Amino acid sequence: MGKLMFQFEHPEGAPELEEVLTTYGLSREEVDEDFGIIPVDRERSIYTILVDEDAAERLRSSEESSQGGVTGIFSNPRIEPFGPPEP
């Protein structure tokens, strides 16, 4: 199963993982803990985590989460080099 980027606002500064899990009803199994919580825009208090596709769909369709600071669910395409390596 693929992972999607879940972007949200958190005006109180960088959140702890437990707070994110509780706020959005996520389990540890649905979140990529190695990716962590990435600050996307500190001035606007926007952060991103990686969640599995089922969790992303639930967040996308949840009326509660749309009012809870969710700013987007984005794809997470694999980035690979284009063409053969240069010598």
C-alpha cells in the first residue's frame, strides 16, 4: 500500500506525533514514523506527515478533519534519476 502526504496546520508550533495521532484519529500503523513530522511552512504553521492510503481517504472524507486544520492530501511520487548515470 502506498503512502500519501497529509498536510495540516498546527498554530501551537511543532506537534508531537502522539498529538497528531489523537487529533486526527490515526494509529501508529497508519503513519510513517521514519518520515516524521516535517515543517513545510513554519510561518504559517503547516506540517506534513506520511499516512497510508486508507487513512488519507478517511481524512479526506471526514467532515471533522476538514475543519481541524487539514490543508491537503498530496501524492508522494517516487523520485528517480532520469536517464543513465553520467560518467
